[in-house]
Amino acid sequence: MAHGITLEDYRLQIMEQLKAAPGAAFARDVLARVDLVLGSARLSTATVEAFWESLNSDLHILAEESKGVLGREVAAALGAVIDAAQGEVLKYKQQLENDDSAD
């Protein structure tokens, strides 16, 4: 994450990358990089949890908004990306919870 960028701006950048993702593997790679960036940013656990929750909410909204708007193939591809991204977000949120309970 570049200096001077807010978490909200960063989240929006990630959403744009996910919207343009060519597939689920790319989405998983994007979110793995996000996890590394957040981990190195010295943010509180609560802040990181809030980031993942907001990203998950954005993904849910994107899934709902894209229903019936996109062609079948495009919708299926985007759906696969959203599903993969939501799975990764859940994984990272669970890791945070496990880290919290280990403290």
C-alpha cells in the first residue's frame, strides 16, 4: 500500500482489480498480496478485520448488482471471481480470529 493512500482507497483499488480479474486464481493472488500488505502495515487487528469485512460487503454488493445485468458468460466468470474472493476473505478473517484467540 503506497504512503498517503487510505484503506478505503486501497479497498476500492482492490475491488477494481477483482472486477477485471481474468479468473479465480488471479483473485486469490490479489488477495494474498493484500494480506501481505495489511500484515506489514502495522495496523490493529480490528482495523484489518474491518477492512476484510468491508471488502466482503463490497463483493456481496457487486454480486447482487451484476445479476441480470451481464451476459451469461461474463456473469459466470465474474461469479467465479467473486466466489473465490469471498472464500479468501473468509480464510483471512478466520486467520485473524485464530490469531486473536491464541493471544
